[in-house]
Amino acid sequence: MTELRIAVVGTGLMGADHVIRIGKRIVGAHVSAIVEPDESRAKSAMENAPEATWYPDIETAIEAKSMDAVLIATPGQFHEPVLLPALHAGLPILCEKPLAPDEESSLRIVDAEVSGGKQLIQVGFMRRFDQGYMDLREHIASEASGELLGLHCAHRNPEVPDSYHNDMLIFDSVVHEIDVVRFLTDSPVTTVEVKHMKRNSLSPTGLNEPILVLLGTESGVLATVEMNVSVQFGYQVKTEAVFQRGIAEIGRTSGMSRFFDGAISTPEHMSFKTRFAAAYDNQIQRWVNAVQRGTIDGPSAWDGYLAAAAVKSGVAALHSGSVEVVKYANKPSFYN
Ligand code: ISE
């Protein structure tokens, strides 16, 4: 089988990481094109992709037929203008989360995929490829500890870039829990409420956090999410699941413990790039394999839309302080 030629669109933090990953660890694919308007960023990414050609925009890259598949890693608000021409060209796409930051553009993307007649989009909710989440989902489904009653999720970032603004707490960060709570429980999020903890004076100006988000699901399982983007000490994503007959926990950092100078210490991750490195590898390898078979293997554009619809209520809840009910469009039979 010939190697899959991938165009990586956007080579900021995540895109540059994916270029290295594809070059070093992914089997059966290589980066054939870097699509990036910023020349210096493109050049630095190309140091890890010797076979790649640089294009400033997706249209020129498509015109040059320089790829078999597209990996989109630009910020969420720039996904739609890349997704639509790539879909139109019939290219398989792995699109970083969120599919789009708002419900309306997510629906437009879904409509475009449906009219093209083939499922081409996979959304990069990488937590679904993390061993801990996969094990927990299986444990919940097995009912070995009885029925699942609730989830306590902690999502902590040491800090965020200057471009991060308050609504991103929901559409850029909590969107992971919104997707993964449905993945774990097999039940859609139906209500969202947001409470504020005491504001961290170390949070950047304009951010009012940490927040506590309550996600209610159709099945009655309630998930609490501590969303904290200024926790300083490290990057931590953990979940505790409460069952009828016990508790299950994922995400506790393992590794060498040092007993030194009157303290016991284990290093903590500082970024999602290392915390979820294995999940990203797994996600991209499975996507490459699926593309070779003409399919996808992971969350679809419809999953991306469902997350966006719940995000809309989440942002409303962040502003209103009330419980917001999530409304979903009818699922096109195309996604059954
Ligand atoms: C970022 O965009 C991610 O996707 C990370 O996984 C998340 O932890 C972070 O809060 C987001 O800003």
C-alpha cells in the first residue's frame, strides 16, 4: 500500500507536534504539505518534514494535488474555511477539536458533509484514544461495580496563552469533558450549569476562573467539572467515577517517586502534549489506517456538532448563572 500523503494545516503548537509525530511514529503516512500562512512557522515545521512543500493556503495546496488527506490544526475559528474546500475536494480530514467554536458553523459543516455523500471528517477528541478513558468506558459498560451514578472531572492547565478568553473555558477546554462524558456514559448532555469558585488572582485579566461546570446527562448521571486554567503547578486531567458499589479513578500521574529532602514527589505533566501523547499517537495511527480503508475510526462530524450544541448552552450558562437546557437538531440518517 502506498504511503498516505498528509497535508498539515496550521503549524502552531499542536500542528507542529503532529508533524513530528507523523514523521517519527506514524506508520504508513508522511507529511507531504504544510499549509501555513506564517512563513517562519512553516519553515520550522518543515525541518521535521523533509518531503513537504509549503503552501500559504488550503486552496493552493488542493490545486497542486499535494495530499491524499488533511489534518487541520488551526485554532477552532479557522476550521470551517479549511474544512469546506477540503470536503469539496473529497479529501479525508482529521480536524482538531472543536469541529467549530459555534453550533451554526458546525451544522453548516455537517450539511456540507452530508451533501457530499461520504463521511470524510473525523474530529480530534483525542481523549477517546487515551487508555484510561477507554478502560473506564469499558468498566462502566460492564456494570462490574454496578450502575454509574456520577463523575467528578478535574481539568487543570498550568496557564494559558494571551489569546485565551473567558468563553474559551467552555468552547476550547470544557468541550473535552462535554464530548468525553457522552463517550463514557453513552448518553447526551442535556443540561449545563456553571458556578464560579473564588477567582484566582493569578488568572490573566479578563478570565473569571476556576469554574465548576455541572453537566447533566439524559441517563441521569451528573458530571462535575473543575475547569482551571491557571493552576500553575502542572497539567492535570483526572476523572473519578462513582458507582453503586465503588469508585474508579483515571488520570493519576504515575512514574518515579522521589523520597528526598523531607518530601515525596512524582513529576507532573506540564502540557496536554505529553499528558495525551500516547492518545494522539493512537488517534492518528487509527485515522491513517481507517483512511487507507476508505473510512473513519473515531468521533464524526455529528459528534463534533453534538459537542458544539452543548457548548452553546455552556457558554449561555457561563453568562447567565442559570441551568441551561441543551437543544439538539435531528440526526441525519447519514450518521446512523
Ligand atoms: C487546549 O486547546 C486543549 O485542547 C487542551 O487539551 C486543554 O486542556 C486546554 O484547556 C485547551 O485550551
